[in-house]
Amino acid sequence: MTSALCQDRYHVEAPPTNERPIRVSSVARVEETHPCFGTLRTLDEQRPLPVTTVGQSVRDRGLGVFWGHVLVAQGSAEAMLDLGVSVWDLAAPAAIVAEAGGRMTDLAGRLSSSGSFALTSNGLLHDTLLSALGGRTG
């Protein structure tokens, strides 16, 4: 289920933080990002991850599926790359990310939860990150 499908069926609002809706960050340069990932080891075994994307960033974190996507939604991180995901891993975070102004796609840039890779971003960096990842699909 994509965030667009969720929004067509249900009215979804980003959860409030201190009585304000959460929003993605306004960072637009890879060099200023805080990317998250499930695990670089698994990503590297499946498909080589461009070291330059992570190497150019301020820092990175290895996190579980839901939490990394929500960090992007609340503006604490700019991207989350995850491997081995299923529709039940992405349905809720997809709606939250979309309402907060971000994007979640597979690595071909499609709104999809059926692939094994998911990329979430603040939206401003999404195309740059997809390009750096070589448009790989899961």
C-alpha cells in the first residue's frame, strides 16, 4: 500500500510534536544530511552502496525499519534506506512521511511497497539520492 492509497482511503495527519505537526527537514545538500539505514553490511552484500553518499554525510545510523522513516518525517534525518522490507513495514511510515512532506519510493523511484528496497527522504534530496544509488531496484 502506498501513501497515496492510504491518503485516498483515510485522512492521515502527521502526529504532533509539542502541539505542532511534524515536518521533514529543509536540508538540500548531501553534505549536510543525516542518513539512516537498516544495515550497511546487508546492503553491501545485496548491492554495493556508493560509499560517497554515506562518506559525504555528517553522520549515519543503523536503525530498524519504522524508526528511521519517522526520523525523516520529523526532520531529525534526511534519508532512510532500508533493505528487506514488506508492505506491513512501510504502510504506516509511508503515510506519516507523506503527510510530513517527504517521499518514500523503491530505488527505481516508484511509489511502491512491493520491492525489497525502500528509500525515504525529505523530498528535496530524493532524486539526488536515487541517482547516487544508480536507480537500483530490489
